[in-house]
Amino acid sequence: MKELIEFIVKELVECPEEVRITEIDGERTIVFELRCNPEDVGKVIGKSGKTVGAIRTLLSTVAARQGRRAMLEVVE
């Protein structure tokens, strides 16, 4: 799942080398913290949060197939 997020976000941003994803693994929930260049945060979030919402939907679908929950947080 981390690789999926990383692939999608690196294709969206101007500085893909600054994309950092931290995985916090719980018993049934995984939290992913996404850090990137401050200028790229808007591109990741998108208009009205639609881009990050779509990424979260994909992430939730993949996690559900594994019987888990996943959350994505964009850290500025």
C-alpha cells in the first residue's frame, strides 16, 4: 500500500525526491503520514480535497481486501 501511495503522489508533484511516507502499523489499522515539499501540498490535496480523497478511496479499497483499515494524513 505504501508503494501505491508513493507512486501516485510522485507523479503529481514537482519535487518527487522530497516525498516521504511514514507507515504507522496498528492491529487492524494502518496510518500513512505523507510529507512533501510545501509547494506541492496543494497539488496532492487538489481542489476541494478531491485528489487526496481519491487517493484515500483507493487506499481504503486495497486495505479492505486485506481485512484492514487504512488512513492517509497529509502532514505539512
